[in-house]
Amino acid sequence: MSESTARTIDTIPAIRPRRKISGMSAILLPLISGTEVDWDGFRDHVVRTADAGLVPAINMDTGYANLIDDAVRQQALNETQALMDGRPFVSGAFVGDTPESTFDFDKYRVALDQITSKGGTPIIFQSFGLTSQSDDDIVASYQQIGSHAGDFLGFELGTMFAPFGKIYSLDVYAGMMGIGECRGAKHSSLSRELEWQRLALRDQTRSDFMVLTGNDLAIDMVMYGSDYLLGLSTFAPEAFARRDAMWESGDAGFYELNDLLQYLGFFAFRNPVPAYKHNAAQFLKQRGWIKSSLTYPGSPERPDSDVAVLQDILARLA
């Protein structure tokens, strides 16, 4: 019997009512046509997200981190720095490589410097070169990153999101917790069991470490002590902020709103999972927040028939 099926409900971490949830939201990079970015829509969404009380996270998977070029990545940083004016934001540190690549710290160093020079906190995208190493070498690579960049966030990414992703062993996760500069890590396995394990490890070893759920299929993980960095929250940052406030205040309306947001998550994050970004563009266009529902070239698309379902969800949220 596997460890996940052997667990009983008696061993699941306790629900933590009335805790303050820290939310980070991956910002969609909207388009006007082809590869022309809707920078007005981007700027408005960064401000809207921050004003709702969530920390904007740019150049993430939701921002097509593995598809955009460095010029777009840099402009997103420039725009966000100007908009945030000292308020916190997170940005993906992405290094593109191939399955045959070795870990390239110099490329990570360039990405880290781009982010920290603009006042952002880097979150470290995995790469083939990083994840192909031994467990000890992976931890040593994060130590090298922290020594150079200062505070950063880790990131475990399941292969359903990107081929270069990897879900680490608990030994590697413990090693990341042992790095003072690593303030937390986003966990995107879409597995409650694996995230519960990380929460238990956090509670045993480093209480200030942020387990950032990336489980868009189980956004109620915040009830167990996770915080979040989600792509789903880009659809409705104000609704996520309202849900979080309900949890902190003890308002049982949390559950009904969470159920509706989870319905949106199950719909948008069905296979192929990366096509959720097209659903996000469809949804935000219906809200009148961006100019088109185009998705970035190379990213999978959803059928036009999805719009009717999204409209229904939007009406319920309103």
C-alpha cells in the first residue's frame, strides 16, 4: 500500500480556523494581437491585485515565463516596479535549457539580478540542469542562489505544468528549509498528500517558512496552514481576498465562496492544464479588464464554448 493511501483522516494536519492567509497571485500577461502585449491591461491587473491585498507575482507560468523573450520579461519588471512603488512583488527567475543541460548558475545570476534590482523577490523556476542533479547538489544550488540574491522563494513544479519541473523528495525540501534566505516555496504537485507532508515538516522544523500552495484543484489547503501562490486567483483576485478575509474573521461564508472558486479551478485546470491561461484571458475579457482573449503563441487553447460556462461563474461571483 502506498504512503498516500495508507494515511487516515486521523493523521491529516488539523484545520486552522481564523488564521491570516498570505496570498500571492500570478499575473496573466494579456495580449492585443499575436505577440503584442496589452500593457494597459497588464498594468491595471497588477494594481488591481495589489489593491485587493494580494502580492502580484509576474513572469510566472501564468505570464508565459517559458515562452516570452527577455525584452518582454524585462518590461514586465520595469512596469511592475513603477506601479508597486515599494510595495512587495514576486517575479519568476527563469532559465531556459534542455534535458541535456547542466546547472547554469551564471544564467540564474542574471535573472536574479534583473529581479532584485527592481525591488522584487525572486521565485526560482526549475530547469533541467537544476533538477537533474543529486539531492545534495540541488540543495547546494539553492544555497548558492541565496548567497547571491538574498531572500528568495523556491518552486516545485509538476510535469503536468512544464517538462522541466520536478517534485522534490522531502530531504530536498528540508534542505531548502535549512537555507535562511529561502523564505518559502510554492508547491505545485496538485497532491494534497504531498502538501500535507510539507506542512508537517514546516511545523516541525521552521515555523516561519511559507508553504505556498499551487494546488488550483484544492484551494482549501489554506485551511490546513498553507498560504498560496496561484494562477487561479488571477481570474478574480478580489474574490480570493474576500474569501481570505472571511476565513480570518470566522465567517462561514468562506465555504460557499471557496466552493465557487474551486468550481472555476476544476473547469479551468482540466487537461491540458496549461490551457488554463486561455480560460483566464477569456474570463478577464468578459470582465472588461483586458482587450482580447488571445493566448500566447505556443500555449494550448480552449474552445470558444468555454466562454458560456465562464460567464455563468462570473455572474455567480457578482
